[in-house]
Amino acid sequence: MRTNPHILEINTRAWLARLEAKHGRRFALQEIPDEYWREFKALGFDAVWLMGVWKQSPKAGVIARENADILAQIGQVYPDFKNEDVIASPYAIYEYEAASDLGGEAGLRQLHDKLNAMGMDLFLDFVANHTAIDCPLVDTHPEFFINTGKEEPRTHKDWFFQNAAGVWIAHGRDPYFAPWTDSAQLNYFNPKTKEFMLQNLLKVASLCDGVRCDMAMLTLNKVHRDTWWEFIGGNLPKEEFWSVALQKVREERPDFKFIAEVYWGLEWEIQQMGFDYTYDKVLYDRLRFSDPESIKAHLGAEHLYQMRSIRFTANHDEEESLKAFGRDKSLAASTIIATLPGARMIYFFQMMGHPVRVPIQYVKDFFREDAPIRAYYEKLLKIASKPAFHGGQWSLTDVRNCGGDGSSRNILCWTWKQMNTASTVLINYSAAPAQCLLKVKAAGGDGKQLTEEFSGEQISVTPQLREQGFEVKLNPFESKIFTYSI
């Protein structure tokens, strides 16, 4: 993959349902028409993350179809939905076997080879913290899970369920939320559990080029202890699972990539264990809730941290960007993440103009594509695929106030430079017009042009322009990107 790669997340089963409705037939993974993959490549995607390719959990499907909250959320968007179209969460992993109805392992390998031949990598899910509630291991090896044996838990009984033999096993859990009732919590203080999950990870790594690791911080020794101390005690293992696991995978696959979903300020710690990219939820929250000054402050972090961050304005967990940000602000936010250092992740339905989030357990999410939104993303992605945004040197750029209204404080600006080309990005991240004076002293050659990438407007370079700069006026949430020779 390129430096600062573009990664496309696809809700696999929901996308396949749309393709079936469009083409009048079902597709396994290896049967998806090449035209779609060629389109993704032409847009500049370096990798495709197919979310939800593993074997479905029957029990998790039943739980989803009986979950009042899930059904209510679907019903708000699709009042006439059918219960049969609600499936298991892709994060309740039954087994790391490619689903047979998606083409099985053979189909997945064929798709992997096809994507690689087109110059794209394949990413898949790995869920270290837990399995599905009906994973065969729950009955064959209950000791791999946090459990109280056949003795009823003395506290938090609602966190547990019983397997076929009557062993009380914990549900997977984030310490700040209720348990995931379709899951079973693995015990990472048991060395045999770690070895079992390492073997699963090695198997997954043989089928793709990278993994997105769900809630990666939950398996850190201190987090695991603090979440489950009542049941596993406080003695920490000497090694972290991720440190050992990443090393083992890279002994076989040196170029294999790891993305961590991680929160709570633990991003740097996870990066130090070898992860290539960690979620930048801080930036997401600042883009959604804070002002430009707060965003600038975050972008001043250490450069290596920035390079190992993966930026996003939507994914399968978050509210759709159009609803979360509003239409114009969502496009400005996406322009920000698409032109920063680090990995840039785009959710496929986001690019299509998905209006509101629907639970991932619902597959027939047949919303109408928003053509202007799609056109903007296509233009943005092609601009951000230019070499300077991937091999160049990035720096925050100061803009000067002009006009006396102080609106320049709402403009975010940075520049990419590579060899004899520079691209300067300006984004008015506010709901009011803004203006600034942009200096481009490095712009070379009188008579050459500065080209604004979105509009195609050209400005001639003159000695006066290089010395004094030029005024840039931006509408609310408008972005401009100027490319010029240096």
C-alpha cells in the first residue's frame, strides 16, 4: 500500500443484498463483477476492508431478531422491514471460517488474488476479545472463557450465561457499557486462550493482507484485569497478547498490516506494540463537536503518531456522517481526513450518501444513492490520490487575517510538498463565510499557474503574488485545494 493509504470499508452482506436487488441474482465474493473493483481502484483505494465475511452465529441471529432496540432502530428507517432480514452481528464470531453462502474459503482466496492483481489489498475482521455465544469452544473448552464454573456468579449474574454443561460463562464486555449478550468473553489470563487466538489470527492472516482488530484495547493486560478483576484476579501476565501475536504473524507475513480500533487514550500504547494504524476517534469527536482551534491543536501531535492514525468521518459503528455532521459540514470533515497524514478510511455507504445509520444486523438497507454526494467523494478521492498526498512532506500552514473580520481563525490549512509540486488545502470549518490571505512564496516561475482542484480555476503566478500572497474567500464549510509548482 501507499503511504497514507485510502481504505474502503464495505458492509459485505448489505452490499451483496444491494447487488442482488440490482442484478436479479445472488453473488458469492468471487462472483462480484469486476467493474465494481475496477471502480474502487480508479477512485484511488489501496485496500478494501470487507466487514462480515465469517461464518454466521445462529444464536446471535436469534438474539438480534428478538432485540427490541435493534428492531426499533430498523423500524424507524424501514417501518415495513421483515424480521427474516435481520442477521447475526458480524462481531459475534462463530468460527474464523469464510461463510459458505459467500463462497467459502475458496471464494475468499479467489477474491484476494483478484484484488491483489488489481493492485489492492484485502482487509478482514479479527475480534480478539470475544466469540459468539454459541461458538463451539464455549462447550468444548469453557476454560478458555471467563467463567465461575457451575457455581452461580456471586455478583453481576446478568453478565453471564450457562453453556450446555451448566458452566457460567461471561458475555463479552466493554467496561463502560452493558455486556454484548450475543458473545462469550475470552480469558486472556489463560495462556491456552492466547495460543488458540494466535492460531486463529495466523489463519486469518493467510487469507488477506491486513486485519482490522475490533476493540483491540480490551485485551491489554491492565484493561482486561480492571474489567474482570473480580473473576480473574490481579496478577498480570508478563507479555501482552498483541506484542507476541503481531511478531508471530510478521515472521510469516512481514508486510501484513494491523489496524486497531482503540479508544481511551491508549492509541500510542497500542502503536508501540506494532500496530500500523490506530483509530483517531479524538479527531472524529473534534470534527463533530469542537472548533477549528481544537482541531489544529490535535493535528500538532507528534508526526509518527499522525502517520499511524487512521482517520474517518463514518464507519459501521458511528452515525452516518450526513446526519452526524450535516450535509456541508460532513463534506468539509471528509476533505480534512482525506488530506491528512495517516490512513484515510471511507465507509462505502457514506460515499453513496447514506442518510442515517441502520444496525449492521439489517441487510436490506436499500436507501437511494445521493448523486451529488457521490460526485463530491469521487472528485475528492481523485484529488487526494495525487502523489504529493502520499509521498510528500506535510506541514500545517498559517494563513493571515484579511478584511478585518477575524474569520481566518476558522480556516484550517496545510501543505503537501513533493519534489517540484505543492498542494495547499484550505477548509472553512465554520457555518459562516471566511477569508484569509494565503502566501505562496515557494510558488515557482512567473506566468505559471496555481490550479484550484475542485473548480479548475487558475491563478497566474506573479512576483507580487509570491511576495504579498492572495486573498481566498470561502463559503461556509467550503474547501479549496491549490496545486502549484515550487
